[in-house]
Amino acid sequence: MFTGIVEEMGEVLAVREDAEVVVFTVRGPVVTSDAGHGDSIAVNGVCLTVIDPDGGAGGTFDVELVPETLKRTSLGAVTAGTPVNLERAMAAGGRLGGHIVQGHVDGVATLLSRSPAERSDELRFSLDPELARYVVEKGSITVDGVSLTVAAVGPDFFSVALIPTTLAHTTLGIRRPGDTVNIEVDVIAKYVERLTAGYRA
């Protein structure tokens, strides 16, 4: 489990194919400081398993992406040199600074517009109508692994307001209209829907 509080902005150093699997080599000195084989690290909000931790001088790690991950996330478009948001799985007893994030992406959205203010930005994203029922104003949503509060929501869009820290320390500060991002809606909303299904007409 993750919290959506990005620990560092890393970089994909290499992308290579091994049969149907794609392997990323990612630089992230903070998240590799205690990473071991089999640990989970969220890369742009996607929970991936470390297969080759360096954690020493290089501060890099390798992860494998199977066709399902490539099909359902924006990581299929990543190339060497792409910056990515990184977060280690939350330790038991750690602070839940954002909200409950699984790293299981629900869909891909497109940045529709960016409205800069003096120190903050408002970003509007497309929203799959199938996911819109899980998104509420002032609720939580994860965008490329960043836990955010929904400022406004419509049938096919939502917007968020980014504080200076988020702009400076995550990839959302450099996203431009037309860019695609990974979206994870609040898992609690999905569980509530499932549990109440038998009681609804």
C-alpha cells in the first residue's frame, strides 16, 4: 500500500524488451536506499516489483512491466530520460500522509488545461465516465502517484489545485495539455459500491 506522497522524482535511464516483458532501469537514490529484491515501488502511481536493486553507488533499480500493465497505464509510452514519480510502499506504523493508494491504476486521463496562478496551478483532466461515479468534490484521487484533493468534478472531467511543493517535487509541475497520466480513484468508493450492490434496485 502507498499513500500518494511522492518521495522523489526519479528518471527512467533505460527501456528494454525481453520477449513480451518491458524492463525499466530507474534512478531513484532515495527509494533505493533500503530497497530489496521483491519490494514494491510505485512508478507514476503504478505498483511495480523490484527485480534488481542497486541501492549503492548507482542508486538504480530494475522493474518488469507485463502486457497488462503496458495496456492499462501510460507507462507504455515512457522512454529513456523520462522523469517519474517514485514512492516506496508504506511501512507498517507509518504516517498515512495522503490517502490509501494501492498502485492499481484504474485508467489513463489526459491533461486538458493548465491555469497558472501566482504560486499555484489548477489542472483539469479528462475523466472516463465509467470512473466518474467514484470521484467526488473534495474527495481524494491519485494522479501519476500523487495524492490530490478533487477541486471540481463533472461527468467527463475533474480538476485539482496544486500547491508549490507539488509543482516543484513531482512530474505534475512539468505536465502540459495533451499529456497522459495514470489515474487511481478512491478504493473505498469502489468497496462501498460493491457492498451495497445487493441493496440497490
